[in-house]
Amino acid sequence: MADTVIELARAYGVNPVEGLIAAGLITRSDVDHAATKDALAEVPMLQLLEEAVERERRAVRRRAPESEQAADSEERRSRRFRRKVGEESAE
């Protein structure tokens, strides 16, 4: 059955995946899951880890009270400044 749907879709210039969905042989969710998994397999590990860390940071910020966020932001600015000053003095 799937072979017939694919052949017909190609004959009419339609994406075979859309034909399989229309025939009820697969769902849009099946396609989305497969596409996501394939796309993630192509992403370098470092990029995946950086994205995971950034998502966790955003989640922590959403949960933290505003005063903690301000203190955290100030601490990061302070660290960047100290690093920059240290780099300039090393030159």
C-alpha cells in the first residue's frame, strides 16, 4: 500500500511523505519526530552542549527572584571586567 501511495504521489509531483500522511499510513508527528532526530544527529556535540547550558541558564533566571538576577548580572559584569583588565595588563 505504501509503495502505491509513494508511486502515485511522485507521478503527480506531490511529496511522497504528504501522500503517506494523507493516506493515514503515517502521522505528521511521525515525520516531525524523525526530522528532529535526523537534524539533531547533524549538530556538533559542542553546539548541543552550549544550547543545553544556555537553556538551563534561562530556566534558572526565570525561577530566580529579581534581586538574585540583578546580583548575578552584576557579578558577571565584574568577572568580565576583571578578565579584561587582566588580559590588558598581561600585554
